[in-house]
Amino acid sequence: MSNLKTTRLIGRFDGGQSGNLVIVLGALHGNEPAGVHALRTVFQQLNAQAENLSFQGRFVGFIGNVRAFQKQIRYVSKDMNRQFTIQKIAAALMPPYRFRDSEDRELDELLKDIRAEIIDYQPNKIFLLDIHSTSAQGGIFAIPFDTDASSVALAAALQVPVVTGMMTGIGGTTLHFFNGEAFGVPSTAAAFEAGQHKDPRSADRAKSVIFNLLRHANCIEPTAFLDNTLAEDNEFPSESLPLMVDLKYVHHISDEDTFQMRPGFRNFQPIEKGQWLANDKNGAVLSPAAGRILMPLYQPQGKEGFFIVQHSNS
């Protein structure tokens, strides 16, 4: 196994009983380290209790975009979490390979590693969690693939607020690819946003959510690792935030827009229709609707300037 592949594999934990295959991805965007740090800690805790732990299934953690993670940038050539379509995957695998860009190679290598785990373990079902973080402060939440009931159930089982409708605003994500049947095996996927990129609490939140995932996938007992909890996290969204909110608007941008978010916005901060949110080459960017702002862009790379969500009953 090459050094690159060794670096991509964060850890693997097999139980004494056959069960589901649980895959967790960290740093699919290379400047989002929380998932990688959390996975390393979870594997340490599992290995420390391995002799006395009742564990069913296989749990694997991967770095999603190794080259971008090594450079601590979102991506090298293009956003990897927009490449998970049949057409883009086919194009990434098409010779001549010397013309492939960095994310094409990452996609090829990651999918080969996942396929190898499936062939080796032969699971009945796959659960996949894609861990992210944001450039803005505040707010942690899960994202399901709305049309898949099992994905919505997985997102709810993470025990954080759930934002629905996100998959209509963006395409080619891990959730688009891994909900349904990935590699011929029934699979369920969700994403988790752990907080701000550099906030050390983001890794702690991701660790807690990984244990919630392992409970949901019947890998560990419901009472195992209950000391890992989000309850005392003072960044947890306030009680005024509902457990389910819907996406209402995505502000798509290009490099030519010279988009710049105004400072100080936080995830889930209430905003009004017509509020001045950002500037671009045409001047002020005003909010088209009232609601709560989500993932305002405070980093140089990205194709969405901000999202607006509203209460599910709005």
C-alpha cells in the first residue's frame, strides 16, 4: 500500500460480530480538519476499550482529499464535494490519466479504497457520514438527502438540528452518490457541519456525532461512550432554533463576481428581507428573503456565498 493510501486511511475497527460497514470521511475539503482529528480520537478510544467492548460491524475512517488536506486548502483544482456524479466520476477515470487534475485523482483513489472495504467485508448495509466545518462562527447541524427516509433518520439520530432542502441547492455531493445503492450495496449517507474550521470544539462535536452514528448503525450499545455528549456545548444552537429547518435560497457565485461577505455574520443568525449581506462587482448584495443565514463565505474558495433557511412551518 502506498504512503498516500496509508495517509488516507485514518483507522479501521472490526467487531467480533458481523454487521454494517460504517464509513466516516474527514477533510473532503482540505481546510476542514475537525473530522480528521475527531476520527483519530474515536479510534484511540475504541482501541483502548477493545477487550471489553461489544462492537458489531466494521468502522473505517478516511481523509477525503489528502492533497488539499496536506496544503490546508479547500481544494487544489476543483471542489471535490461537487464531483460525485456518474458523469464526473466516469470522466475522472477516463484515460489518459496524466491529464487528470488533483481532485480527479483523489476521487479515483477514495472510491477504490471504499470499494476495497466493501469487497473485503461484504456488508449488508453501508452507513456513510461526511464531516465538514464552516468559515463562519456558530451553528452545528446535520444535512440529509431529503428524498431518502433512511438518510433523514440518520441525520436526526446525530442529535443535532437538521437542515433539509440543501441537496436541491447544490449537486454532486457524497449524499447524492451514497444514498441508495453504492457499489451494489444498500447505503445511507448524511453530512455533519461541526462548527468553525479552526475552533477546537468542532473536533469534539464531530467525535460526539460519530459515536451517535455508531449507535444508530447498531455497532455499539446505546449506553456505550455516553460521556461523549454535546449537552454542555455552549455553541449548540439555542432552544429557539427548531430541530428541522428548510433551505429557501442559495447565493451562487463565481470568481468573476469578486464576492465579499460583510463581516460578523454567524450560522443561524436571523436576517431580514433586503438586509445588506455582502458586496460584489455590481454593488450591495441584499437578502432576498427573511430567515436565518447559513454558511456565509469567509474564505477565498467556494461557489456559494451564503444560504438562507427558514423554519419548516414557514
